[in-house]
Amino acid sequence: MKNLENRAKDFSYELPDGTPVVKLGVIATLYFKEGYTAGKKLKIIDCFRKFNDEFGAHLNGLLQDSYKKLTSESLGKL
């Protein structure tokens, strides 16, 4: 927590009107029971596509073996 407090200035700035803004990001790791099966993989991909349709404008990247910029092409390769 102390480390975050020390770095807080790196995560915040002010708008021209003086409004304080904080930049945050979220990384989530999900595990699915029997996620290795073909049927589960297809359901997970379908779920992610729906999530991307809803929030894609706010998503920056995809971590699958390595970090990739999230694009319609990279999503199509899932």
C-alpha cells in the first residue's frame, strides 16, 4: 500500500478546469472448470465477444500467452 501511495502522483492529473482525475486499470484472471474442453472454449469466446461488444471502446489489450493490442483481428483469432 505504501508503494501505491508513493506512486499516486503517477496515476493522477487535473483537467484544465481543476477537476482531479485518477487513471486506473483492472486486470482479471479467470479460471473455468473444464475450460480446456472444446464446448467450454466456445462458450468462453462467445462470452468474451459479448463483453467486447459492450465494453470494447474501453478495453486496451488482451493477454493470451503474451500481451496484444485488442483489435477485431486479434479477437477473431481466439
